[in-house]
Amino acid sequence: MDMALPIVNATTAVLARVSAAFNAPLARAVVFGVHIDGHLVVEGLLIAVIVFQLSRKSYKPPKKPLSEKEVDELCDEWEPEPLCPPIKEGARIEAPILESAAGPHTTIDGKEVVNFASANYLGLIGNEKIKDSCVGSLEKYGVGSCGPRGFYGTIDVHLDCEAKIANFLGTPDSILYSYGISTIFSVIPAFCKKGDIIVADEGVHWAVQNGLYLSRSTVVYFKHNDMASLASTLEKLTRRNKRTENIRRYIVVESIYQNSGQIAPLDEIIKLKEKYRFRVILEESHSFGVLGKSGRGLAEHYGVPIDKIDIITAGMGNALATDGGFCTGSARVVDHQRLSSAGYVFSASLPPYLATAAVSAVNYLEENPSVLANLRSKVTLLHKGLSGTPGLEISSHVLSPIVFLKLKKSTGSLTTDLDLLETIAAQALSEDSVYVVASKRSTLDRCKLPVGIRLFVSAGHTESDISKVCSSLKRISASVLSDHS
């Protein structure tokens, strides 16, 4: 205490002298008629010093270079971020490997099985005329095109295929894509942009979802195949909303939904489209070559003029048993894609022999319309045979070649539901040589519809094949689902 007193007294004295100096007449100045006290001068100097210090480059002491040993130790300790997240247990897909053509009968692990897992609707896999046309195309053009359509990748057979599809459907023009699934998710963002409105069915499959995402449009979903929900959604978007009158608006649906086997009521959709002034994009991968009197798809099935649909897309890997896809519509719709659709502009064109196979498949369908009646009779027979399957019920349309079996009573967990369905499918294959698949979805798939077992019916299936799959699924589901009914 005695030592601190002199310091306090000295500090007080110094402050008193400084204050007196600042208040003295000599510490004052007059600048342009304004009196400036001494403390203002000091504060100005302090500000100048602070600004100077802040503007200087920070001092960094020179770093001592690391030794080789230290570098090695740091490298050993460093762990890079994983290239991709770890695969969760149960997420791995270990599908059976086919050892022969994916026809109504195929070979898995050296054993012949009845195949209800391939969308070979018209039974054209292995068709001799189509194979012969492919051989001739291979001999003439080789295998690939080695270039996009706009850069020396267009071959005359591509133009023949586009013309064939347009003539078959009765549209002004069509355009080919080299990969079926890329067709729809290239077409949607080619026309739909940021600021546009898309009203889509909540049950659309992943390729459509991806196209919606890439478009950056405002996407509103309506309840699956529910026209009251669609009408309500369109009404809410357009009622007393002048902004929507000046932007592009689309309805996006599938003709036959891959995730449910339901058929879209196109006649009602067209009425709503015209009432609320929307455009329609229709995905027909599972209805082209299947629905309608001559296989021309959903428009023919409902008797709707084809020009009422603004844009139609389809993959050719199902009914036509080839690969690639197409979009068809007006000349303006097609020409726009030749410069604006990523899947068309930047991909190597469809291998010529696949385009030839598509032309041959459409020719076959025109020459053999009875194949459609044959397919529908097999679908009807399968529906009848699967009725009353323990714990399972059919949710698909009676004309859909995708027969969709879902659990009558869900466990409440998507994972558990899927495990049960996969167990049924695995036992059908191992015990009865019947190949069916559960509708397992990617983690990217946002579809919220119930999972199920999908059976793809082919015109090439026999009554014996259908009887076999029905008896197998009834027996196994009764065993597997006995505790979950």
C-alpha cells in the first residue's frame, strides 16, 4: 500500500500537467477562424497513427522450413475426405446376372428361369427379322457413330428412324436420343426454365424427377393420378394470379407409371390443360407400342388427337426391344431440341444398328397388330391368377403390362416393407426359378408411393409361365407374410 501511493500521486501529477498544457493558451490554435484545442490535435495524430498501422503489411516472422521427417509425418497423419459417402448397410444392389438374352426365359447361374423382370412387352428380344436387320446395319455402318448428331454423327438411318416414328404416331417430326433415360431429363430442361411453373404427378419416376430438378423451374406436385388434386392445384396457381398469365406453365405426367402401373387419364388432363392454359409433357416409355388399338400409345387409347399433347417422349428399350429414346411433336418442338437439348447436342448419336432395330420393331408392330391382343390376354390372365395372393394386392391398371403388387398392410417402415418384398423375390428365384423384382429405389428418388413387386408381362410368356409365377408368389408370400397380415 505504501509503495502504490507514490505511483498514484505521480500519475495524477502528470495528468494534471498534460491537462494544463492542453488548456494553456499556447496549446490552442485558430484555423480559418475556428479555435482548435490541443487535445484535438493529439487525437488527430493518434487517428493518423492508427490508420498508418492498419495500412501496413502485417509482419510475419520467417518460417523455418520443415525437415523431410516432419513432412513425412504430416503426410502420414493426413486423411483425405472420402470421394463418396460410405454405402449404408442394405443399400447395395446385388442383382442376379443374366447369362443369356433377357427374353421370357433366361439363364441365371446356369439355370433356366421364367423372366418377369424385363420390360420385353412385345416379346421382340431375339426376333429373327430384327436381328437380321441389325446384322445388315453392322456390316454397312459398323458399331458406333463416334460423334454427336450435330458434328458428323448423323447417319441416314437416324433420319429414317425419326421419320418412321413420326409417321407411326401421326406427328410432324421426331428426334432421336442415344440413351433412353436421358430423353426425358434432357427434354424437360430444354423447354422449362427458371421462373416457369411445372405441375407434376408425385408418382413420376427418377428420370422425370431429375429433369424437373435440372430445369430449375418452380415444381408443384399433385396427388398420384388424382384429377381432383390436379384441378385444385391448377386452380390455386392461376386464380387471381396475374403473374402466372405471362409465364410458361406445364403439366408433366407418365402414361403408365413405372412406380405404380397406373394409367394416366389423358382425356381429363387435356380438359384441365385447356381450361387453365397449360402445356402437357407426356412420358410414354411404358405405353408406346402397348396401349391403343395399334400400339400408338395413350392418345390412341383415349381417342385424344395427338396434337393436343405438346411434347411426347419415350424410351425404346421396352416394347421395341432396342435402346435410345425419342421425342415427338411439332416441327418447332423438335427443331428447338437440336440446339438446346443437352442429351442430344453433347452425346454421341445412337448406334446405327439400334436405330435400324427400332425401325424393324415398328414395322413388326404394324404388320402384326394381333401381338397387342396377345399381350393383353396375358396381362388379364396374370391379374386373375394373382388375385387373392396372401398379404399382397394388385394396384396397377388392368391394361398395364406392369403388374404391381404391394403389401395389403404396410409395416410402417419403407425399409422393412422392401426387405419383405425382396425376401419374396429372392425365394421365388431360388426355389421356383421365377425371376421377379422388388421396386427398390435410389436414395435420389423422391417418390413417396408404396414399394412393391413389379412384374413385366410379355407377349412371349406362355400360360404355363403365368401359372408358375402365380403359384410361386402365392405360396411364398403366405409363408413370408404370415406374421404381417
